[in-house]
Amino acid sequence: AHIDCPGHADYIKNMITGAAQMEGAILVVAATDGPMPQTKEHLLLARQVGVPLENIVVFMNKVDEVPDAETRELVEMDIREQLNEFGYPGDTCPVIFGSALCALEGKQPEIGEEAVKQLLDVLDNKFIIPERKVNEEPMFAAEHVYSIVGRGTVITGKLERGILKRGDKIEIVGGTKDGTTVKSTISGLESFRKTVEQAEPGDQLGVLLRGLGPKDVRRGCVLLPQGHKHKVTDKVKAQLYVLKESEGGAKTPIANYFSEHVFSLTWDSGASVKIIGKDFVMPGESAEVELSLNSQMFIEPQQRFTIRKGAKTIGTGVFTDILPPLSEQEKDPKSKKKLMKAEMERLGFNPYGELAEKRLKPDFSNSPKDNPAAKAFEGQP
């Protein structure tokens, strides 16, 4: 299946959930502009979700507007450098020069139709199909949910592993505050508008579920077979890397109890960060962290995630240990406020921004003075 992942901030959720399902990537770069800031972000996400090194190709679009061979060469060098920077084989990666508009309008076939055929040839003959996990327990993350009158609820997405058949009894997990699950039966499977009896890993599917309403399942939920042993949770240990500004990240370090937005598989959730063994994670550093999510989600060890703030990806990492769900006391917003206030007083400055200081009213009379780390947090909103 083909997934379009625009790099604009409005489409960022599509970009992340799209990248999470990718097994190969066509990087479209305009010859008129060269690599843009979102090109870096796409490469970072492709690397993070494990797009294989061999499965990337660059399509240099709009070459009909850049007849100058020298300019084309400069743009090609630039993109090859960026590929190398993110660990892809920039020196050997296929770069195809073409024009989608010419292909569409049937003009200049050498940069139109022929370039598209060249691109398809790379996809067919150079890309490697990853090994499929056929013999494992099925796992299907819901990307979109549709209600069809008279039929029921359809969820679409990619089957990550295992085999699904029509009539299989399944359970929908994740996406709730209390870990409640919903049971159902698969009454139909569809792939590319064809009804199928059985689906295999890597298939893009529409799964029709019997007896479910539109509120029983949402984007980010995961479909598992009934009788599975998986426990959803809202508390997890992880290894986190905070991106440097030059990698597209933020200038500011991450401090304890920062509220961040976490994306993994097709789900996203607000989360509070507790850093283990240090006070801050500076851009360019890694740390072990404990994440407390707003909802209980499907998480497995070695599952990858991304942390975003506004329009920026500020961190990337991997979940390491599944912890028991948060207690009622830990979920209570008052207890988080107390922890943030105590943290400010311990550090001797406020890393959370002006609003937090007004609300929490910390007492700095017994706090250390002139903490050198305070400078790194200046200008926090």
C-alpha cells in the first residue's frame, strides 16, 4: 500500500502514524527548493521506525523548472549528504530526476513517464521485502475507524504480525483510562476493495467487527486475539534520546514532570516524564525515563516512540519495561502539582514557565542559589 506523509505541521499525526507502518520510502524532493526542514524530519522518523537501509529512493521532482545541470547536481549532493547524516547509504541510494506534472500531462516523456517507470523499477527490483512474522500472535493497530450503517464498525490499518481470519474472536485493547477492553468477532476482511478470507502480516486491511458501536473503538486501539496475555498500561520505563537543535529538536532540556506528547504505533497520548538518575536530559543526551500516560495503551518492550512539542519532534526512544498501571493517587493532578513545586524548590529555579510558578507559588527561601542549569530554561513559555 502507498501512504502519503506530507511534512506540513497540520499533517504531523499522519506523518508519524504513516511512518510507523512503512517498510520502504520514496523521498520526494523538489529540485527547485532542495531538501526542506521536513525532509530531515522524514529521514529521522524513517530511521527511527526502522525503514530498512536498502529501501529508500529519492525522486527529485520539478526538474522541468530546473534545466541547469549544475543546480541539479548541487541539490543531489545536498540530499545525499542528508541521507548519510541519518545513517542511510547516501552515496549509493538511487536518485531519480523527473517531473510528476510532465508525467501527468504526457509531456517530455524522458523526465515524465520514463522517470516514473524508472522509480517503479527501483521499487520492484531493489527494495527488499522484510521477513513476515506469520507464526506469532496477531497484532493489528487501528489507524482509522468508520461506522457503516447496517454493517457495523470497520477499522483500517496494517496487520503487524500473525494471521487473521474471518470469524476470529478478537479483543480491542488500549485507549481507555481504566484499561477496559471490548470483545468482538471479525465478520469481514477486505484488502484493496477485495474481500479476503485470511490476512497475512504486512497487509493493509479493513476489518469489519460485529456488534460494535462507533465509541467502542478508536484510532490507536490494538486488535488482539481473545485469550491473549497482554496487559495494557499507562506507566512504562523507556530509553529516551533528546534531539539536538541541529537535528530538528528544541533548545530546551527536558526536566522532571514535564508534560510531553508521545506517539507510538498509531496511538498518541499526553505523558508526564520522570528522569531516572539525573535532573535533566540535555539536547543530544540519552537517559532512562519513566513515562506516565494519560490513557492505558498497548505497549511492548522494544516498541519505538516519538515525543513532540508543537510542530517539533524533540525526542525519540524505545520502551524497555512495562510497569503496573498508575494508582489513583498517582493520577491525581494535585499530587503532580506537589511534585512540581517540590522540584522547583529543590532546584532553586522554575523550569516549567511563568504560568506554573504563578499557580504553584514555590518557596525558594531554603533553595540553592544560582543553579547553573537555570540558563538553559530561560525563555520557557
